[in-house]
Amino acid sequence: MAEVGQRQYGAASISPGAKTPDSTRRIVRLVLTTALIAYSFFGCTSFGHATDRDPLFEKHESVEEMVNRHPSDDELFREYPSLESTPIPIAFGSKIYKIPRNYLVDLSRPDVEPTKNTIFEIRVLLPGLVPRTADNANKFLKPPYYGGLGDQLNATIHGWQKELDLSARQLEWNRWCADEGPGVFRAVESGYRLCEAADQELYFKDTTEGPLIFACD
């Protein structure tokens, strides 16, 4: 027992020319392989995130704070576009919306009641609501938009808004179209229906997730 214990815990030495047992070499290779995998994972994770951090998810000052310090146009209209299509989960009350990153240019999730005050902004191209890609990125305008938006659609979505019953909402849309526009929605591109008034355009489309509607002032 003493001899076994000495071999197990005592200092070991390998004389020159001695052959290393196969089991020892396998253990050494396993340790080295594990160390390399761990370094590549944790090293890339820790250092990669520090350098490639998405500015969209950084904490930004509020619009009110920004206006109070009289920012430049570049600061006031700052956006954070991306070509990545990774879905970003955004909580609206009890619902979670997953928005592909290349749709988003701004996101505000305050620390206090984030689901109540969440605001995000998207940029797409008409008529198909196409998000930013490597092929069409040059078609997206940079702020400020003094020359108009052209085919670019900007939409700001606020969280925690009251949801109306669909039938009540449909009556509201039809009443608006009758009072302010021609009275009926007409079919346009990409499956949308449109009602035009003097100062606003109302677009409507049925989807598998429910009705989609947006207004252009």
C-alpha cells in the first residue's frame, strides 16, 4: 500500500529516452484539446462582445434630455441600422415580439416599467416592406430627411397601447375613410388596401397574425 501510495502521490520523473505510456499521451492530448476549445470559446466570447457590441442595445439619453442640451442634427436624428437578421425579442405587456435586427434602427427600453414605455423604430422600403440588406442598403436615406422619404417607410411603435376589439377597429377605419376619404379602401400593391384623404393615407392588410394597419401623414 505504501508503494502504491508513493507512486500515486509522489513526484514523478521521466528519464531521457524513456517512452511515454499511451494512456499518458492520450490524457495530455485531451487536456490540451479541452484547453484550446475553452480558450477559443471564452476568449472569443469575452473579447468579441466588447469590441462588437451593438450600439442599439446601449443605454441612450431620452429625447427630452437630448433636446435640453441643444444637440446637433446628427445627434438628434441618430440611428443604429444593421444588416443582421437575428430576431430581437421586445416585450409589449405580456406579449413578446421578435423583430429581425435589420428592421430596427432605434430601441428604447427604460429601466422603469420597460414594457409600458418601450418604443422601437423600423425602416423598410416600399412597396414590399423590405428590410435593410447588403444589396439595398444604399437605397435607405440618412437623416435628416429634408428631401422627403421617397420609397422609405419609417415607423415608430409604442408599447402598452390599448388594444381595441377588431370589429370596433374596423368600424373606426371605415368611418374614417367615409368621412375623410373616398369612402372605400382600394386594392394596391403587395396585398394592401388603401384609403386616401387630403392629409393622410391609411393602409390595411390581412395577415395570418391578424390585421396590419398603418397611417402615413
